[in-house]
Amino acid sequence: METHARYTSFVAVGDSFTEGMSDGLPDGSYRGWADLLAARLAARTPGFRYANLAVRGKLIGQIADEQCGPAASMGADLVTLVGGLNDVLRPRCEVERVCATLETAADLLAKGGGQLVLMRSPGRRGPVLERCRPRMERLFARIDEVAARHGAVVVDLYASQALADPRLWADDRLHLNAEGHRRVAEAVWQALGLPAESDWDAPLPAAVPPAWGARRAADLRFAREHLVPWIGRRLTGRSSGDGRPAKRPELVPYEA
């Protein structure tokens, strides 16, 4: 895609991926690819406006019900929708229902008139990806169909070998780290037809695998700090996003 479009406003909807976890800032907040993209677009356009309605832990039904209506009403000329991964990671996921709900969400956002961007989300190499791969690929096939109908841009992060590298993921093994988010921002930037600044899919340098003991220690730390709390939330019907407001609820002039 090549374009000289100058975007004047951007609204992002989704879950923790779009909220920016785990690209942490010194004050404890998160930045993430959407903030990075907004900063670059704002540098090109005086008065650029940005909203980010994403909230961690949201399922695709919640994104559709809580975020897409407000986002569509903002009338931004660039809109991103990323969701459904929290659903397909669950063992009892009804994939067709997830696909249908994402399609409804995209239909609603498309009515806002802006350039719609959808994504085939990245996956970290490992057993979780292999277990969920069939469900993810069914979701991504529907995303391609929806995009074709609406003239949406699809950013294919799932095919990236670099973004599958565990070194671009945080300790929780669910979210990209700062470098991973930087690469996603560059991927979206290029998908919009804007001039490349780097090769976002460049492979990382070869590294010596950690020793067995170091891997086991990392596994134990992951289980204690991330896996057990995640299981606890599932068993009690809670979400990490319960009670959290949208990251940037108003479409206002961008400030870093």
C-alpha cells in the first residue's frame, strides 16, 4: 500500500495489546505501539488528535459493546481494531461466535468513515501458540474477509518470525516488550503507506540459549508471578481490566 494520506486523528480500540502492556514507563503506566504511532503521526500534522479506548483483559464482546460505538462516533480518519485473542486463548472458546462478534465490531467502526486497520496478532513461539493456533487462524481468516469488504488495511504480525521470538516478549509471556511494541508501530506505519524508518521484521541476532537451570528458574518465576494469578482470575470470573477506565477516552490533541 502506498499513499500520501495525512491523518489528522486516530482512535484505537482493543485490549491489553493496544493499551500497551508491557511497554512500561517510569511512572508505572504503559506506552505501547498505538501511543508510538500517534506520536509519529502527530509529528507530521499540527493539531493531531488521538484517543485510545483499549482496556486490558477485554473480550471481543466487551470491545464491541463498550468501545466501538464511542469510537465510531468520534469520526476519526484512522481507526484500529485488535481483539479476540483473549477469547481464543480460553479452552472453551466458541470461535465462530468470536469471529461473528469481531465482524460486527468492524462493521460498526467502518460506519465512522475513517481508514480501518485490522491485525493478525503476533504469537510467541511455544506450547501456548501451538495449542491455540487453529483457533487463531480461523479468526485471522475472518479478519481477512472483513477487511476485504470494508477496504481495511490488515497488518500481518502473525506471519512475522521476529515477533515470534521470545526475546521480544515480556516476562508474562502474553505481552510484547518495548522493542516488540516499537516494531508493531513501525509495521502499522508502513502498512499505511508511510515511509519506512526500519525493518520491523528483521530477525534478532543469534543468541546462546540459557542454561537449563536458568530456564527452570524463569519458568517458576513465570508460574508464580503470572500464571497462578491468571488462573485465579479465570476461576473467580474476574478480569485484569475490571473497573479500569479507557486509556485516553477523549479524542483530543495529542500530548506525549
